[in-house]
Amino acid sequence: MRGLIEGLASPHPLGMMLPPVYFDDSLAQRLTAGLDEVLAPVFATLTNLSAYVDPRVAPIDFVEWLAGWVGLALDQTWPRDRQRALIRQAADLYRLRGTAKGVAAHVALYLQIEPEIEETGGAAWSPVPGGPIPGDAGAHLKVRVRVSDPASVDVQRLDAVIRTAKPAHVAHEIEVIAS
């Protein structure tokens, strides 16, 4: 029987856990050695579990799993270091989710530039009781990005990023301007 990972030894050989009467029994030792080969990767994974859940060092297939674990959809066109950075920053992004600062942080991660955000705030008031309410009470968000080549920005993808970062009831528009 060939092991799952050639040369990987079990840190806990089962043959040595048998009662002493089986230490010299070659059949018992061969049977448990076969199980050792199968279980060695399990022990190695459990020993290194902290590395699997750290997006800085996790295998790339685990990075995709970690993204799902924190509720993110990774952009597969991004370099792996940017995908890992996004997962590392997920908690901070969720803390800001629904705010103008949070939208700006999401857009900055996506485009790697700081956007300009204009918002109405969705609240209005009058300085005089019963007076007319100035401004617009409707919530609205404008995201303006200045880039050297506006055609290089995938507006549909940017729209999806903004939709996940803003409150669902807030309307938004995107303005891509050449800098």
C-alpha cells in the first residue's frame, strides 16, 4: 500500500499504542503501519491548522474557502496577494459596511485608488418647526473614481462591489473620470 503522501511519517504510530504483547507481532505492526500512512496527513493537517486559516499562508484552494467563510466573493482576476489581503481585511470592512467610509474602502481595494464619495445622508431637517425641509431626504450615493484610462474600469464589476458595500435601500451612481 502506498501512502497518500510519500515519506510522511505519523507522529503517533499506532503500532506503539497497541498492548505490549503486539510489539513483536509482525502482522499487527504491518496492519497498523498501513493505517499510519493513511492517518499521517490528517495529523499533519491538524498540527498545522492555524496555517490553513491564516489567509497569508493558506493554500490557495483554502483561501477560496476562507473567503466563503467570511462571506466574500473573490474576484478571480485579482492577483493572489490581493485576494489574501481582502480576506485579512474582511472584519474591518464589515465593521464599516453600509457607511460612506466602508464603500470607499471596498472601492479602494477593488481599484487600488481612493474614490470620491458624495452622499445625501438620507436625513433632512428644518431649522424652523413646521418649515420646509431643505435638501433631499432620499438616500443617494455617488461614487466618483479618477483614473488615467476610464475604459480600463469594469463598471459592472465596480457596481457589484458598491452594491455589496452600501445599504440595499440607498440608490447609487458611478462616475468614472479621466484624471
